[in-house]
Amino acid sequence: MKIRLLLVDDHQVVRSGLRMLLSNESDVEIVGEAGTAHDAMDAVDSLLPDVVLMDIGLPDLSGIDATRAIKSAHPEVAVVALTIHEDEEYFFKMLEAGAGGYVPKRAAPEELLTAIRAAAAGEVYLYPSLAKLLVKDYLIQEHSSEAGKVLDGLTEREQEVLRYLAEGVANDGIAEALVISVKTVARHRENIMQKLRLHSRSELVRYAIRKGIIKP
């Protein structure tokens, strides 16, 4: 089954280059393009892609706002940021908006494809140099408080499920590993998200890194 991909960038030449690059991939189908945030949101409503490749610098709204709106209306649609911005402000805001991947435009094509495929599979992909920002953020949190050692009231079983979720394991894989039903895994996942007040897998991964549950 092909990954249905929507390209969002305000530069036609960039979209054309991406189309040329990605059209040759047997597992990727480009279903549409958009040059503004509003066009992107309308396209997601009508096309329901699996993954949106999102630029941050759009002429009407930012890609961050567009991502937040898309994830709110269609939480099943994955968003991967492809942008020139590599600073902390944009990076963390995009993750908080619900992006499941963050790749700079200078990255190699293989990195972009890896991010798209990971996002389509419900996983999180962060470009290595940007993942270091998460490590830095984690270390700051650890030095400023002991909060990283407290798992906010999660039961032992919920901590186990959290670790698997943060590592990108699907519900059926978690169920098999812990010898419980998929329905039970889903219930644990819902409880975890509620207790931690998280709304996306990317937020969950960031939390898990901060708490030392997984290593970046």
C-alpha cells in the first residue's frame, strides 16, 4: 500500500523538486500540493493523505498553526516538517503542534524518505542534529528539578506500556510483548495520555526522553 503524501510549500519550484524526487519511490504517491496553510488544511479535508510534508514559512499562517489545525481535525494524518529552520523555537513548537518528524531542507533525500516512512508507520523521526536539542532540553530539566525521576502517578504496567510506545512499538506488538490484549494496551495508552496531559506521540517521546525512560 502506497503512502499518500501531500506537499505543502509556498514555492512552486520547491514543490516541483520534491515531486520529481519522490515520484520515483514505489511506496509513495503524491496526492496533492498546497502553497498556503489554508489550502493545506482544505486539501487534507478533501484528500485525507497519510502524511503531510509541511514547510513552516507559509504566507498566510505558519506551518506550526497549520499542523496544529490539521492534527486537531485529523489526528490520524501524520505531519513531517521540512524546513530551513533548525533552531529550538521552531523545533519544539512544531513537535508540540503534533508533528511526527522534523527534517531540515539541507538533509539528504534518504533522510527525508526515512522520515516520511516513519511518520506513515506512526513513528517519530527527528534529524540527528535536531534530536540533540531534545537531549539538551532533557539535561536542563534534569538539572533544574527532580521531576525527571518521578513518573507522575503511572502504574508499573503503564510505565512498561509507555516505554514501548515511546520506542515506536505498535499496539499489537506491545500486547504480544506484555502478554495482554490489544484492547488493554489501548486503555493503558489512553490512561497514560490523560495522566500526563499529552496529546500526541511526539509529546510522549519527548516526555520519555526527559524522564530517562528511553535514550534519544
